[in-house]
Amino acid sequence: MNELLTLTGLGLFSMIAEIFNFRKAIFPVIVLGLLGLLGLCYMDWGSYNSTVTHFSMMKVDNFSIAFTSVLTATALFWFMMSRSFFEDQTSMSDHFSLVLFALTGAFCLTSFTNITMLFLGVEVLSLPVYVLTGSRKRDVASNEASFKYFLMGSFASAVFLFGTAFIYGATGSFNLENIATYLSTQPQLSPLFLVGLLLMLSAMAFKVGAAPFHFWTPDVYEGAPTIVTAFMSTIVKTAAVAAFFRLFYLSFSGIHGEYADIIWAMAALTMVVGNVIAAAQNNVKRILAYSSVGHAGFMLITILVMNDFAAKSLLYYTAAYSAAGIAAFLVLYLVGSANNGETPLNAFDGLVKRNPIMAGTMTMALLSMAGIPPLAGFFAKYFIFVSAVENGYIGLVVIAILSSLVGVYYYFKIIIAMFFGKPDNLPTYFLTPIHRFLLLFVAAIIVLTGLFPDFVMGLMTI
Amino acid sequence: MEQLVKFIPLFPLIGFAIIGLANRRLSKGVTGVLATGSVLASFAIAVIIFMNRLGGDGQAVTVTLFDWITAGNFSAKFSFLVDNLSTMFLLVITGVGTLIHLYSIGYMHDDDGFRRFMSYLNLFIFFMLLLVLGDNYLVMFIGWEGVGLCSYLLIGFWFKNIDYSSAAKKAFVMNRIGDLGLLLGVLLIFTATGSVTYDSVFAQAANITIPVVTTATILLFIGAMGKSAQIPLYTWLPDAMAGPTPVSALIHAATMVTAGVYMVARSSVLYMMAPISMDFVAWTGVITALFAASIGFAQTDIKKVLAYSTVSQLGFMFAALGVGAFTAGVFHVVTHAFFKALLFLGAGSVIHAMHHEQDIRNMGGLAKKLPITHATFLLGFLAIIGFPFFSGFYSKDEIIIQALAHKPIIGYLLIFGALMTAFYMSRLYFLTFMGKFRGTEEQQHHLHESPLSMTVPLMVLAVLSVAGGYLLQGYMEHNLTLGAAVTASTEIEEHTLHGLHNVMWGVTAAAIVMAVIAYVLYVVKGQRPSSDADMKGLEKTIYNKYYVDELYESLITKPLNSISSFLSNWIDINVIDRLVNGTGGGINALSGQLRLTQSGNTGFYIVAMVLGMALLVAITVFM
């Protein structure tokens, strides 16, 4: 709760600072504020009695603190990476406060105990992101992506509300605990409830970008400014998938059998579609967009397994994926900004000769996403597969492994371009100190969380 | 106090990191002090822990650094186990390690790769400490692989010489064969007990069936065969002498090659359950002991003689383990570390003085020119042949007595091995230090005693070689209770042991007679080994190590090479490549089709979503 209040305060501060023209102070204050938030998470961890709820709307437990920490750390990296982007634009506080408010939505998504709060979180997170997607006002692609995202997002919100209405109709409550109690006392499920559940499931699948509700993802990711894409594929994705998990864990896990097959099919389809389509792409931004669809498929497996170890694996997966995502999108952004915003595969040719730090970190990030040991991404996949195998989903793990093999192919296309391509007539890059630090630091995180997975997994003790 | 153990592996790791990263920015002096100092600091802590435990109750203590991996029902902690066995190894590794680091400062001083060398040595110490400290098979395995890596790097230290780098590769490959056995053994133990931590494995040992425990222990022992150079995986160790002499002393005599002994002793609970494995260990040990000793008779390279002697002594240790005398085996590890390190460093001092001459046919009479080297070498030599009251006397006697009591045939064969040792070591000693100098004029002119940094370690090791056995005898007997649960039932009557002690005096006397025979042959009669061209018959066969390398070459390497060339030239191109390229092409084609769904048309997307939802509802309701 303290985290949420602090963050809201930070958002208000950066909005007001803009009005009173304290722009120079905004960035340092945000960085310090986020570091302070991490400190708060550290202090709160384990000390919360998980029965304390805030007006039956939110419950701060280790699940929420663990995800809040990952989100905060990712946001910190994201601000460090995007400083120069915002300083190019005219009014940075608009963006900064938008992002901070989006982040408050993300925080709500990790700690809600009531469908109302879930809906609020989704909207508070989504609305600023619609705006951010369109933040390059003169760019048609950016505008198109923003509009498309908004249109489809509104549609998904409507579906979500529709589903909520059905569930309320069946159970008479928005409270997740009451819904779970209702389910455990009901010998026969009413069709009303079932339809509501399916509609909510569809809406959540839309938010995490799972097939067949993934169509917005590649278009929006590609159209949005790269920095915003980074925000979407790390923070938004983490918050959405955590919310998905929390919703089903807290209220629907009692009727797991009713929807298990659907999630199974959805996960399989998402992994296959995301990874297979990515194989044919020649634009790195689009490759990463499809790959993020594929990763959503891997994360869905944890919702299928739905136990404590799955929660740990999901936390670890999001942390590993966010770290790799920040690194990959930062390099993508740097390459793109020297190339009129275009990021075809051949813009990466011979990057290792032009800037070894960028190429090195990008390689680590891609290898981690591909799941090459001993990097974090390998263990992330490994833990999810272990939990799935232990619960008997062997067929799904086979599909998952095959699709990650396809993943290796397109990740290596980029790596091969960076190491063996001829860098003729391509610019060399000079990194700002903050970017250099960030690249090296994230690379270290990718290695270290891989070597010592328990430091992340241990955060989560439900 | 045991908590301090965390720092023991830390210092050498820091030393490695600083020297490895700073490299040329550090002067050679600073590098030497840093490398030696880091191991010395670890040694100091090891001594503190040892003294503290001596006064305490001697219970094993587990020190956990952090939870390493937890996945499903598998969990491994990065923890250290401090008990009397690991403390003993700690003392030997850091103690002998410090001396050899000090020696290396003098020995390697003029080498271009001095800093690289010192950093590798520190890294080696780090991994060796992990190996003996881990409280589970997984941490031990990291150490096990790490020392293998360092051994490879250091054997091929002068990598510009093709022969040396092939020797390094050979060591690496042979160790891999063993490591596979070890890994399978650990996996089997894990599937049988659900754990890799020593405590819980041994606690559940009674629930494992005998065939499984036998297989597991034999697999583990295959790992030991590779690392500790037992038949048939021993051929890498003599070749490993390509590395600088301090490496031979530290890694290929005192510490790494005894890792197998440590591992078997650590798993003594499992071995005691599997009599077949015990016999296997004992017979492998004794056959290796005799076989390697016989090769020692005809070698002319001073380091090769010592290398075969090491293989042979390792055989003694395994024979001890195999008859259930785990304590005696570990005792011999310790005394052997003292005197074999001393002998190797002495040999290094000789090689240093002779300007990289290693052939004993060109030595002789060095006693006068190299007084300190000679005196210390003599003490080491007396220790290895088991001269009364020297360190080897206690440990070797203990091994042979235990063998005679438990498996007499092994005992008799070991006595024979001890006599062979006495002879070929005497031959080495007399040919090197006695008689007339046989080298070139120029070598004779340049003969000089080594600097202090090299002779001080020699002197310290000489003291340990003389007194180490006597000092540690009581400690070993009372504080190392390995495999005790089972030995108690086969306790030997006191008077039988007493009788066996008397037999040992006879054996010792016989060993001294062997030394005298060697004296007569090589000093009084002035015999010297034939030159390569003059060798005939048995001598030539032995000189060429029974052609075992050639045998392996034609039995294993050549058939493997032809199979792999078939696989690579035909199977790979016509089957694998087509399969792989076909799959890739298929995926690409599929991808090309699938991407068409991504039309960019928002209306289509929303229709797809609605259809998707309808499908979900339909599936749930109708199925």
C-alpha cells in the first residue's frame, strides 16, 4: 500500500513540477523515488500478514510485493534508458507522469482482491499507454498504432465488463474470496458463471497478448515508439500476466478442470503462432514483437499449472524476460535512432565492430530469450517446464520446447547479423555514460540471475 | 568458528580475479606476494579451524552460503561441510599449496607467463577447496570439473609446444571419460535417494537396493579412475609432466589426483554397502600399484619416474580404500602429499640447475653441487620407501597391515609393490645424486643451488616428510572414523594386528635391502640405463610403457576416428543436414502463410477475437 501511495505522489510531483517549470529536477527525483520504492518493498517483504485487506479491495502479500519489486526495478531501468528520448520531446513531464500513473495501475494489478480493483488497474495502466503509443504526434504509424490499440483495448474492456456482469449475476459479488467460496459451495456451476468466466479469460488473454487475441500486439509494438514498446513488452506484460495469474489463483482455482483445456490450447497456440511467425520477419522490432507473443505463451503455462511453484516460476520468468527486454529494446532504440527510426535486420550488420558493448549485451539478451544456459532465460523456461511436467502436461512441454527451438532460429538471425555482417556505411555509436552503465548492468543481471535463480524465486513465498 | 570456512575458498578466488584481471599492470613481485599470500591466508584460517576443532567435540558442521537451486523436488544448497575429513584436506591443500606457490615465485620467475601461471594456480586452489568442502555431490562436481580445467590449462601452460598441448588435451579427454562415470553415479544416487546432499544420501543409504548401490559406487569410482589416474585411465598422468614442475607437484602429486581418494572416502558409507565395488576398488588399486611401479623401473626422465611412482602410490591408496581401511588411505594421501611434493620440487630444483635437462642418464653426482636439494630429496626418498619412522613408514605400513588382515592376497601384492617402490626410487636417487656427473661440460659449469624461495619450501616439506607420519598417526586413528559402522563388525583381534606389525618390520628391512641392491648396482658397479638405441627386449618394452598408449591408439582412437569420419561424411550430409534444412524450410513456409493473418486490418482483428470467444464458449458448452 505504501508503495502505491508513494508512486502516486511521485506521479503528482512530476506533473506539478512541469507546471512550475522544475523540469531539471524531475528525472533525478523519479530515479530516487523508484530506488526508495525498492527500499519500501524490501522492508515490507515478509512482514505483511496476508489476511490484511484494504476495504476488501487490495491485499498486500508476498506475491504482490515480489511482482511490485520486479516492476519497480524494471521501471527504474526503463527511465534510465528513456531519458534522452523524453528530453528530445517538448514536454517531458506529461510523459513522465503518464508513465508513473501507468505504473500505479500495474501495482494495482499485482495486489487486487476485488474485480473492481482489477478493472481499475487494467484501465489505469492501459489509458496512459494508449497515449504514449501515439506520442510521436507527426508519425502516421504511431498514430495508427495508438488508435488501433485504443479501439481493440476498449473492445477488450467491454468484454471484460460483460464477463464481470455475468459473474456478478451468478455470485452476487465482486470480491474474489467470496467468488471462491461460492464456487466451493456450488455443486453445479451455472452456465451464467461459465460464460462470464470465459469472457474474462478472453479479456485477460487480450491483455497479455495470447492467441487468438494477440492480433493487436505486433502492429502496436511496431507502430509505437521503440521506448514505449519496451515499456509495453516489459512492464505492461509483467503486470498483465501477474493479474491473470492472481485472478485465477485467488478465485477460479477451485474449478480448474473447467478451463484447463482452454488455457492449454491457448498456450500451445500462442507459443506456436508467436514463434513461427517471428521466423519469417526481417525487421528486428517486429521479430521482438512476435517473440513477445511467444513468451506470453510460455507464461500462460504457469496459469495452467497454478500452484506455488508455478507462481515462483512466473515471477522468475517475468524478471528474466524484463531484463532481456530492457537490454534488447535499448539496443534496438539506439540502432533505430541512428537509422531514421528504421530497424531492418541489416541495420545490425557488424554491430560488434561498431560497438562491442551494444552487440555484447544484445547477444546476451537474445541468448537469454532463446533460453541458452546458463543465462536467466534458460532457467526461466526450465522451471516452467519442470512445473508443467510434474503436473502431467508433457504434451504441452513438447510443443513449448519445439517452439523455443524455432525461437533459437530467429534470435540467431540477429546475432549472426551482428557478428558476421559487413558493417559498410553504417554508423558507429557513442554511448552516453548512463546507457553504457545500463547495458553492462543488465547484462550482469542476466548472467547472475541465471547463476543464482533462488535470489529471485525466493522472493515469492505465497 | 567453523563459519570462517566461507573465507577459505574466497581468498584464492580474489587472488585469481585480481591477478587475472590486472595482469601486466602488476609487477612480478606483487603478483607473487598476492598469489602466495591469498593461499597463506586460507591456510591460516584452516589452521584456526583445525585447532578449534581439536579442542571441540569434533562434530561435523554445515555452513550454508546460499540456496542455490530449488526446482520441483530438487534442491541444492551451496553449503560447505566442515568435518575432520574435509579439515584434513583443507590443511594439506592450503599448506602444501602455499609452499608450492612460494616455490613457483622462484621457479617461474623468468617465464613470460608468470602472472598467468600464478592466477591459474590460485584458481586451482579455489576449485580444489570447493571439491573437498562441498556438502553435496553437486558442489563437489563443480570443484571436480574446475580442477580438471585448471589441470588442462596448466599442463598446456607452454601451449606453443604442440606436444605439451596434446598432453593437455589427452588429460582433458581421459578425465572426461571418468567424469561421465562420476556424473552418472551422482544422477543414480539422486534418483535412488532424491537428494545429492551427503547427509541425507547416507541417511537413506539403507533403503537403496544393493545392485543400485553397487552400480552407483562403481560409476563414482570410474570418475575416481580418471581423476586419480588408475588403470585403464592412467596414461594421461605421465604425459601431464609436460606442465611446469610446480604444477606436477601441486596438482599431479599432492592434491588433485587424490580427489578420487577423497570422493571414495567421503562416500565410504555407500562403498561399505557394496562388497563387489570394494573388491573392484581394491583390485584396480593393487594392479595399478604394481603395473605403474614396474614401468618406473625403466624410465629415464626424472619427472616420469616420479609420475609413475605417483600412479603407483595412488594405487596403494585405493587398495587401502578397497579393503575398508579408509582412514589408512586418507593418511597415505596426507603423507604422500608431503613427500611427493618434496620429491617433485626437488626434481624441479635439479632441472632448474641443469638448465631444463630431465634425463637421469645425463645427471649423477649432484649431491655436492646442490647440497640443500640433495639433503631434502634424500629425506623425501627415505619417506617414500618407508624407512623406519619417516612419514611413509606409518601410512604404508597401516595400509599393508589392514590389507593383510582383511584381504591377504591384496596385502601380499602390496608388499611386493612396496619392495618395487624401494628399488626404483633408489635407482632414481642414486643415478641423480651419486656417482660421477654425466652431463655436458657447460651444464657442469653452470650447476648452482636454487634460490631461497625454492629451497625454503623444500626444507619445510622435508621436515613434514620426516615427522608428518609420526605426528598425525594418533590423530588419524582417533578422529577419522570413516565407514566405521561396518568396520566394527569385522574388528580384528588385537594380537593378530600385533603379529602383523612384526611382519612389517621384516618388510621394512627387505625394502632397505632393495635400496642397498640399487646402491650396489648403480653406484658401486656404476651401471647406467642404456641409451634409447641400445634398449632391447623387456627393458625396451617397459621403457615404452608396455606400449599401452599405442594399444589405446589402435583399439580405441582409430576405430572411433573411422566411425566419426563415416558419420560426418555420409550420415551428416545425407541424413542430418536434409532433415534439418527440411524442417527449417517447412517452418519458413508455414511462417509465410501464418503471417498473412496479420493483415493490419482492425476490423478483421476484432472479428477474429469474437470468433475466438465464440469458439471458447462453444468448446466449453458442447464438449
